[in-house]
Amino acid sequence: MTGSTVAAPSSPRLAFLGVFGAGLLCLTALGATMPVLPRYVTGPLGAGNVAVGITIGAFAIGAVAARPFAGRVADARGRRIVLVAGAAVMGLGGGLLFLPMTVAGLVGARLVVGVGEALVFTAGATWVVDLAPSGRRAQSIGLFGLAVWTGLSLGTVAGEGLYALAGFGAVWAFAALAPLVGAVIAMWLPDPHRPPAPSAQRAELVPRVALRPGVALALASAGYATMASFVVLHLAETGAGGGAAVFTTFTAAVVGARLLGGRLPDRLGARPCAIAAGIAEAAGLALVAVAASPVIAIAGALFMGVGFSLLYPSLALLVVDGVEESRRGAALGTFTAFFDIGLGLGAPFAGAVAAVAGLPAAFVAAALLSALGAVVACSGAAPAEGVSGTVAARSHMLGPLLRRAPDSRS
């Protein structure tokens, strides 16, 4: 099955919602295991906290390794087949949890899930860009990105509920079956991408257009890793308290800004929005660093959430506008891998700073990294508009759905 064999309804609304739904099911399955795996490692497997960290972190290693490859295959074979394959691989990873295994086996299962998620997200993000009008690409990327936040949030609740109801087996079954439902949905969706004819010219292993925005994304992701890992501890240590409420405010701001300001990068330009978003994230982290009360910390969380929310689609738009459609998947896959790199390195970096100079210093360091990301985003030549020669011909496909979404109010 490739992008050239579309046997599905051509409704753009159903196409976008279908891709979103498939991604949501896969990420919900991923989220369901997150609160349960630590109990499994320390319980039935009898291992310690180090093993918990290795098991959880193995997912990111698989994802980083697979994202550029996933993008290149999506360019060569079509978006749909890669997303379907990725969902099947995630289902396989969930099914492996039923096997009697050691920690090493569990790490292997998590690597499989990471590879599958890389295929799903890279193909899905590229797919929605293909569907979107050229003036709404950032909005489409941002809306699809909500599948991650929504899926992980719903998955955590589902995992806790299934574990309380029927134990580990119920969670493993959900982790195996939900992605397969997503794969079935994706199989029937139209894929407008037409893979290019084979070329003797060797493509770049790492698309250069993705490097500068990717570095900016990695720096911003380090700030997110600091917030997620240490905000509760930091505010408890300073006496401000309310760490859980502050993080909830941050996540709500991410979702709200993506819905209400999703068109800003398209309207105002990717680079100005990326710079402003990086500055907002840095300001938010600085406020959290010095917060002596929950009110100040919540204000910082709002600033950071809005900035972090708009940064990804802004930087992704720089990538999309700087590459032709035939290499769009490879570029987006490489770009997205930087998020995993920033997340994976950001938390240990913040922990090291905190060990030497305290938790407030860790948040100051994260703010400086975010500000550096804004500097990186503002450098470099502006991408050529309309570099993809076929986007205009497809710009009608997602228009009805995006016009129904709230405007700059959305």
C-alpha cells in the first residue's frame, strides 16, 4: 500500500481527523504503560529505580534512532504505509509485555515501542502537512501535535484505571490493541503524497534544513524536561508549594495556545513566532526559578506553556518551507528527533546543575538554554516560500476542516 493507492473517502475533514485519531490511539497506548511500568519493574521483576529509569528511557533511544529513517521511507513509499507499519510495531511492543522477561527483555520491548512511535508520529505529521493548505501548515502540525499531549494524558488515566481493575495484563492488552485499531483507521484514509521516481542522486543522510530549527527545538525541550522533572521538588523546597497545580497550568497553556493561536506562525511568519516563543519560554522558566509563591510560579508556567506550545509548529514550519515535498518526511523526521535528544539530555543536565548549585539554578540554566534557542531560531537565511511545487494543487484538501477551527482566536 502506497500513497498512490487511495481507496478511501476523499473528505478532507475525515482525512485529518482520521490521521489525528490514529495517532491519538497510538499515543494513548503509550501513555497507559507509563504509570504502570515502574510498578512492574520494582514488583514482579524485583529491580530498582535505576532499572526503572533505563526501561522508561529506552523508548526515547528507539525513537531517536528511527525518526530520520521513518521520514525517508515515508517520502519513498507514502505516509499511510509508514503510519500503519508504525502502529503495528507499537502493537507488537505492547504484546511483548505478556512474555516472561527480565529487565533486559523489557528494555527491548520499549525499544520496539519507540521505533513504532517514531514511525507513527513522523508519518502522521508529514501526512497532515500534505493535506493542509500552504497557508495553514503550522496550524495543521500544531493540531496533530495535540494527539501527543491528549494521548499521553488520557493514557495515564486509562492505565491507572485498567491496572486497578484487572492488573498488569489489562494494561498490556490495551497497549497492544489500541495501536492496531489506529492502524485499521489509517488504512482507509486518503494519502495525497505521490512518491517520487527513483533517482540516482544520493539524498542527504541528515537534511541540513532541519539542523538549525532542530537545535533550537532541542534547547527548548531541555527547558520542558527541567519543568517536568523538577518543578514539584523545586517549589516544595522553596516553600512556594503547588508544584502539581503549576505543571497542570503549564500543560493547559500548551493545549490552549495550540488551539487559540495555532495560525500565528502561518500569519506572522515562522521565524518571528519562533523567536517570540523561545523568549516566552525563557521568561516563564526564569519566573519559576525565582517564584516565592504559587501565583508567580503559575504566571511562569503560563508564559512557558504558551511559548513551548507555539515553538514546535513555528520551527517545523521553517523546516517544511525550506524543503521540497519529496524530502519533507526525512526533514521532519530529523527535526523531530532533536526533541527527543533535548528531552533525554535536558533532565540529566538540570539534575547536574541542581546537584552543584541548587534547583533554582537549574531553572535559570534552562531559561538560558531557551533564550539561546531563540537566538538560534533567529539566525540563518529565511526559507524559500512555495518550495514544494505540488502543495498549491492540494491546498483545498484540509481547508474546510481548518476553516471550521477557530481563527486566531483558535
